[in-house]
Amino acid sequence: MTAAPYAFPIEACLSSGANGTRLNSYDLSLWLLAHLTWPSDAVRRQTYIDAHEQDFVSYAIQHVQGRASEDQSRRHVEKTFLRPLARRGGLKRVVDAPPLEVLIRDTLVAISDWMLAAQRLYLTAQLHSHHDDELSHKGGASIGKALALMADHGLGRTPSNTSWADFKPVAHIAAGALQAALEMHTARTMRHALYMFHPIEMQRTVGMRLAIHEVIYQDPVIVLARALAFQNFAFRHRSAKRTQPLLPTSSTCLLIIPGWKIPPVSEFLPPLPPAMISKLINRTNLEKGYWSK
């Protein structure tokens, strides 16, 4: 699957009101999930948005029926939903959209794949933020070391390489969702996420995978903010043996939000458990050149 360069359509998530332009959280959630599930398929992403529109219009029609006369209900639905859709040229798309349940199932299935891409970037950022000095004699933080950590926990290179190829354009968004879910989990348990789940464990924990889906709907602005931080890191970081950044701007889903002040990832990423770092340092069965890639 080859991805062409494109920008996240933030303008589709903006709404205007008395207090000026603001992000529409619901639309933002849909677009985030659409990009994470189909990073290289613009048609499928739009179909997902259209199916939600269809579902929402159906709900609105059912909601107004019985509350007013049939004529009033028809005028309300036309004015509020159908005419705006027609003006945007999306009425036929919405009418022809497939059942939403099928597409939602696709988003739930895809989480396991894009989480592998997220973890590769997330762990590299953790290593760079907190353990670069410890790993300096082995070239510092790198993708190779992140893969070694994943392999130690049963997430081998083959599936993660496939996921990286398919979901690399949105790895920063996926990592942002992963971090936002960890923060939500921490807030709920009032305990530090480091001692509850580290990101590798989340891959095998169904409840935490669902928490990632949940946080995209409940707090997509935090997901977007964290994704911007990972994007900044990925565009700047280069390991000892690589001249190219982790994510090339030519094939990444670019997040451009003017005026946002984005903290570095080191401000919110926790360090990894000492036992994991010790095992990583003492690891001897890595293939040649794997450490610094």
C-alpha cells in the first residue's frame, strides 16, 4: 500500500459560531478514525464520513417524527440536514453510503495494526526522551531498539514491518491516540500509567484497545495535540546511522494547526521501566546493524 502525501483536512472539522471558529469535536473524531483506518484510501475515508452522516440524518428523522406535524418534520429535516448536504455536494454520497456497522467494524479491526506503527514511534520517542544517555554506547534511541522491545514482548518484526509500511503516514496520529488513552486511563485510576500499562502491553489488552477508540471520540483535541508533538519529534529525530527523519514529510499525513503551542514529547512521555532498559542494554542476539536503525 503506497501513500501519497496529503494534509489532514482540519478545515472539515471547523465550525463557525458567535464565538468564532472552533474545532467540531465530533467531526474531528470521525476524521481521525478515518485516517487511522484507511491512511491511503481517500475514497474509503469519505465513505466512512458519509455513512455517519446517513446514520445521523436517519436518527434526526426518527427523533422529530411524532413531535410535530408531518409537514413540520419534513421542513425541519430538509432545512437542517438535506439542504446543507446538497450544497456541499454530498447528498447522493450519503444516500448511497454502506451500513455504518460494517465500517465501524473495520475501524475496530484496524486498531491492532495501527497500534503496532504507533508503538514503533512511541517507544523510539520514549527512548530518546529518557534513556538516550544510557543507550549512547549503542547509538542512542532508534527504531531498531524500539523493535527489540516489541520483539521481547511477543510483537515480532514481521507484523510490525507490515503495519509500519501501511500505517507510517499516520503513525504520529496513532501514537497521539495511544498517549491520550494512557492519560485517560491514568486519570481514571489515579495511578501513574507507567505502573499500570506501558504501550506494548496495550497491544494485548482488549480493554485498553477499546480505550484508545473511546478517547478518540471523547477527547479528540487531546489526541490531535499529542499527535502534533509526535509529528514534530518524528520530523526532527535521526538515529546514529540514519540521515532521514523517522517520518518523511513527503509521505506523511501532515498536521498543520496555526497558533497551537505544542510541547515536546519529553514533557508528557513517562520513562520505561528499568528492567526493560536493562534487558535492552544487555541484549546480545540482535542482528548486525539492528541497534542503530
